[in-house]
Amino acid sequence: MDFEHTSVGVLRASLEEGVYRLALDVDPGIVQVARALVPKHVRLQQTRFKPHLSVVRETVMTSPIWGRHDGEEVRFRYSTEIFWDETYYWLQADSPRLREVRIELGLKPMAWYTYPPDLADTFHCTIGNLKCS
């Protein structure tokens, strides 16, 4: 994959309802531009969460450094090529630093929720879905 664009996001850590989450907040403009490129006949729904790359979503976290990366700025690369399946539309993105953070937390470099729906070896940013409201 050719990641032709670079941006910087901010890592946000949280513990909600027993789930440890670490997400890289992404500039909403990236998603706005991508959504504008989707044909108007596609009834693309807004995502539930603000634009992000999922980094951690675990029910068990034993790392003594959990939360240390909260607020860290991380550079990532992304492609403006829009991918989709029967439910989701997304952009591929990647960052060696995000993989390092996962390893520092005692996790594998990638997990089922970090991969895009087509299981490419990248992170992803969902730009919308076709779920019924």
C-alpha cells in the first residue's frame, strides 16, 4: 500500500465499562474529505466515535505502564484510497510507533480490531458505515 499522506494524532487512553481503550485521535478533516469522495447514492452513516485509529481495546490489561502514552503525539501515514465492504468504508493507515506502543504494553503488534475489515496488515480509520440507524 502506498501511504502518500502523513499526519499527527494524539493518543487517548480510557477505561470504560471494564474495557481498556487506547485510540489515536485523527484530524476530522481527513475523514470529511474522504466522505466527500464517496458517491452521493451511497447512504453512508456517520461513525459512532470521532475519527481515530484503534490501538488497544482489551478487557484485561496487566501492563504497569498502562496510561503512560495518554496525550502522546504520534505520526502516522495514510492513504486516501477508500476501501469498503458490505458494511464499512475506511482508509488504511499505519505507524511504526503505534505497533511499538502495543508491544510496550505487552501486546502483539496488531490485533483483530486494529486491522481493517479486509484484514490488510495496516491500521484503519473508519469513515462511515451502511448500518441502518
